[in-house]
Amino acid sequence: MRVFLAAVVLAVAVSASAHAHAEVRKVCGALAALPGKAASLHVVGKVTAMVPQKEPTWVTVTVADPKGAQTFELSITPPQFPFKVGDTIDASVRRAGGRQRLHDALIKDGAGKVLLIISGSGAVDWADGWKVTAGKVVESEQNPNTKQQSVRRTHALDLVRGKTQRSVPPEECTVIEDGGERYAVYGAGHSWLGQRPPEGVDYQQFVMIRR
């Protein structure tokens, strides 16, 4: 089962400073996957094919490097990929674990500019210098299966890099500008207050797409 980090929201303007600007876009999201049982992939080379799959927005990307052709799967919503056949990319993908086949991915262009960050695990080591943490609680929902306090909370994500600080509402796609760099960001944090159900874990996920 693939879980998409994507959402549809109303277009809303939000506040900005002289150093950074943010605006909400209607749709964004991304997801990566590795074929078979591969745990990780790192490939630097020319994109030789981007073959659409049966599922909408998904393509199989083939990259030629000195070791031969290597492939990974990628979904972007909307399907506007930050690279094309013939481009040189530096792609890293790793399996993040879990039953839902979540993955982390970092894709750069041939000059080393970050094009896409996917963090299914919530890890920030591939986040291009951004610190990403769960912020304020936006939604709370009592577990209906118990009368004891067991509240699932949904958090905004706080992003910090240098002097730029932004809060990204959950399930909204927000374009963040820091200097000359612009990312469409989507994600959320989740935590439990009180009793946890067996599947109850605290986690965050986020996507950053270069614009």
C-alpha cells in the first residue's frame, strides 16, 4: 500500500517577511519507492527513461551510471517532475521501514542543487539544512474505542534554516522562499496524549519540492 503525501486545499495567502515568503498552493506531494527488496540506492548519471505506471502520477525512472542502469519509482503531485529524460541527476533513495513501504529520497541535479526531498520516516538528514519538527497542535481526536484519555493529535510542522522560520499547516501545501530558493512543502506531525492504542506511535512526514 502506497501512502501519498499530498493534499488539496483552498488557495490562501499567508504573511511574509523581507527575508522569506510563503504562500499556499492547491496541490502538492511526492513519494518514492525502490523495486523489489532493495534497501537503498544511490545513483549519479543521465536519466534515460521515465516510464508511466498504471497508477496515476507514478513513473519508473531509469538512470545510467558506470555500474549500468538503475531504477526507482517516483510520484509527484501534480505530475510536474523537476527533471526530464536526458538530465543528469544524483538520486538517493532508502527504505524507511513499516508496513506501508515508506521511503526517504533526495534528488539533486547535475550541479548539486536539491530538486526533491521526501521524508517518509521524518528524518531530516536529507533536508538541505532545514530543521523540521512537530509544532503546534492543530487537531485532536479522542480514540472512540476507549473511555480513557487517548487523543491522537495532528501538528503543524516548524521549519527552520538559518534566520528563516516557518510553520506549515498540516495537509496544506505551502510554498516557502528562503533567499533565492523556493520549495513547495507538505507534511504533518502526529502524537498521542494519554493511552496509546497498539498502533499508536508519534511520527512526522514531509515533502519539499523545488520550484
